[in-house]
Amino acid sequence: MNVEKKHFTCVICPLGCEIDVELQNGKVVSMEGNKCQKGEEFVSQELEEAMRILTTTVSIKGAKWAMLPVRTDKPIPKRLLSKVIEQLATIELHAPVRMYHVIVKGIAGTDANVVATRNMKKVNHPKNAKKDLISRKEG
Amino acid sequence: MDVEADVIVIGSGPAGLTAALHAHESGARNVLLLEREEELGGILKQCIHNGFGLEQFKKDYTGPEYAERLIEELEKTNVQCFLNTMVVSLSPDRTITAVSPEKGVFHIKSRSVVLAMGCRERPRSSINIPGTRPAGVYTAGVAQRFVNIDGYLPGKEVVILGSGDIGLIMARRLTLEGARVKGVYEIMDYPGGLKRNIVQCLNDFDIPLYLSHTVTEIQGKERVEGVVVSKVDQKMNSISGSEQSIPCDTLLLSVGLIPENELSKEAGVELTPITKGPVTTETMETRVPGIFSCGNVSTVFDLVDYVAETGMIAAGNAARFAAGDWKKGRNPVEIIPGENVRMLFPQRYSFKDDLILFVRSAKPIEKPVNIELSPLGMRLKRLYARPNEMIRFKVSRDKLKAVTGPIEVSITER
């Protein structure tokens, strides 16, 4: 029989229960340390598929700043975080962008969208023209 | 006088935005918001992570979303915002001297003032790390700006000193962007940041956290080449023989925040070492009449919700003061920290309003505790007390009526 022990810190509320779990063949046989039912739910979700909101940035041209902040509009599997980051690194937006504008629909095969988290106006003289400078040098 | 105002708010971060909005909502006619940067929002713009507004709006916003929500509301009002405007002095009679590219040097006279300048990060010089002075040493907030707004990665092999929330957030952010975070080192024997940040920023990415450790040397000539970390004893002295060299190109410092009170001092506002911010009453009025203070310039809060709450209180009262609806009332009593209380805000009670008290424990107590207000005989129960989690509670004005002397707040095990 395959017996495994795992430790979790519940983040549902600020209490942050330290929960010890014993698994047999992947099934929970004992759980200790959680002070409420929510801790149990938290652990089973973490075991089944840990889900996280991803917040990051995407390149934007023609705006005051070089980067536009974005987020997933719902949690996505934790194991997909770096894949999503890689995918977003290939995108370049152009100002103006409105808050909650959908940048990628259904990212990495999930049902979550990546959306802008702020408004960013178009400006005539972008202050942060870093990338333009580099390409000019290369040219 | 170049400009006149009923309520002036200095700074447009979460405290200032909330204060400006609420001053308007409280009936102040001529509200002016001064911001030294070119857009509103303060530090929220670079805090792209979520977790903002959980209590205030029951929503899980990112920093920029939280700011936009307030900015959009502000745009519907007649509150005037002066951007690129640096306040250079504030006098006790509430005259402000400011400077901007558009207006040059100009003066504003206001009936009341709300201080909302926030806080700044403690730099390397405030903790005196020995070693060379190469490039590659940044405070966590500066690195956050580089990554999230300017699109630069400050380094590839990173060590973080201090486990404050910004340091934890940056550990995750830099990892996601491709840097390798070798560890977070904390001099105390408990973490500085919130538990959810330890889990979601460090544990999720297998970034180790070393408690009772500090950086004792920075190495490298032009650029950081490595740091020496050491264990510390209970008195926080490094233990000789425990040194360990860690090659890295970047050291991030997340070693605390200090309220930004240069202007307050100039206006004669009394500060307290308990918070490093102004001494205020429950109305957020400082000891200079008509000057109110809120948010992180008062004391460094854990949650934006608390910052906004103090902003609302300060603004409501600043509007009342500006309207001439401000009676002197009873003499305020002191609120003083007792057993196991490291921080306490506000420090005076003036019998005008309910008291919302913020308390920070001096040490972690992972057992049920009582928060006692003596001589009131009031006891509030909590399941634990941790220095990294402010305790907030409200005491109604009715309960405080009978108080005649100082109120002492202490935290004791049950």
C-alpha cells in the first residue's frame, strides 16, 4: 500500500490552519489541524487540482508605460502558470486599452480569460520607449 | 493666495483617493487632491497582485483595479486633482506651498488638510549591511516598479532579505518572470508577511524561507556577486561559524516601511515613536487643529481596507471641520500600549466618535488571547495574536463615555 503524508497551510481565512494529511493510494485517510470544514474543502481542492489567480503584465506600445497589468478572470490550474506566462510574453498590445478588455480568451485551454486590470491611454510621446531604442541601435 | 480650498488631500494612493471622494460625499464643496506623480493611484499601480478590497468591497481586486474603481468614482465628482504637483511645505495655519511644471511655485490656503502621503521603504543604509556597494541591491518596491511598470527584470539570481509582504510578492513575481529566487531570509523567528503570502508566493514555488537569518555581507565590485548569510541568536546577533556564501546577482530588501512625515513635521504635527506617524485621535485629527492624517502616513497598515477606512474617517471629519461644525468637546484621553502591545493606533480618544482601534502584538501567541482595555474592564477574545496581523476592533462611544483617564490596551493569554 502506498502511504503518503502531506502538509498544507489553509489560506481560506487569516487563521491559516496548519493541516497534516495522510494519504493511502492517493485517498485521504486522516486529516489533522483544521479548525473548520473549509480546511477540509481547501485540502481536497489542493489535492485534486490546485487553482490560482494569475496576475502578470503584457507589453504595450504607444502608452505611457511599457507594461500593462493583467489577470486571469478566474483561478486556473497552478501547473499551467508558467505556460500562461510564456504565452503572454509573445503578445504585444497597442494603446489605448480599457480595463477588463479581454486580451486572451480561454487561456491555455481553460475557460479563464486574461483581462487588462487598468485603463491605459494612448500617448503621442511614450516615455518608456525602451524597445524602440534597442531596435534602432540594431538597425 | 493663489488657490483656496475647503479640504486639501495630499497624496492620491488608496488613503488619499478614498479621502478625496469621501470629503466630497460629506459635503465639502471645494476639495483638492494633490499628487506628485503624473497619474493618480500611488503605489496601487505597481501592486498588480490580487487581494485588494476583500473586506471593503467584498471583491478580490488587483491594485490597479482597486485604484481605477476609486478614480472612476472621483471623475464623477467636482473634486479637482492637481497632478505632477509636489507639496514642498505645509504650515500650521494650513497654507500649502506646492510646485508643478504648469503652475510653477504656488500657494494654497485650505480650511482643513488630510495628510495621505503614505510610507517609504527602509533602504540598505537603515540596516547597515557590511560589504561593498555594487549595483544590484534594490528595495522590493523599486524592483516591483521595474518589473510591473517599466518591464525590466532586475536580476536573474536573487536573494531576498526580509519577509515583509512586498518581498514575498516579489519572490513570486520574479520567479514567474524567469529569475531564480534562492531564498528569503528573515532576521526574526517568525515571518513578517501575511500567511496567505507565505503559502501562495513561497510554498507554491518551492522558495525556501529561512527564519532567524540575516545577510551579513554583500560581495561584488561592479555588480552583486554574492551575499553572506548568517544565523542569528535570540538577541539578533549573528552566530559566528554559521556564515554561508550564496552566489547571486541581486539582493532585494524588504525590511520595513516608514511613514513619510517630512511635511507633517514642518507643520508642527507631533509624531509618536509607537507608529512613527502623527499622534491622532479617533477622528484622525492630529495635534494641529484642522490637520488630519490617514493611511500609511499614520501607521503602516497590513490591508488596503484599513487604509481606506482611516481615509474615510479623516475625510468626513476634515469636511466637518471645514464647514465650521467642529466643537472642541471633552479633553482627549491617552490610549497607551500595555503588556505585549507593540503598536497601537490611534493614541488618543476625544469622545467624538466610536473608537476603531488597531493593535499589533509584540510577539506571536498561537493560543486564545484576550485584548483588554483597562480600566474599562473590556475584554475582546481572539484565537491568536501575531505581530504580522494587525488586530482591528471597534468600541462604541457609549462604552467609552465613563472614561476619565488613560486607556491601557494589553494582550494576554487566556
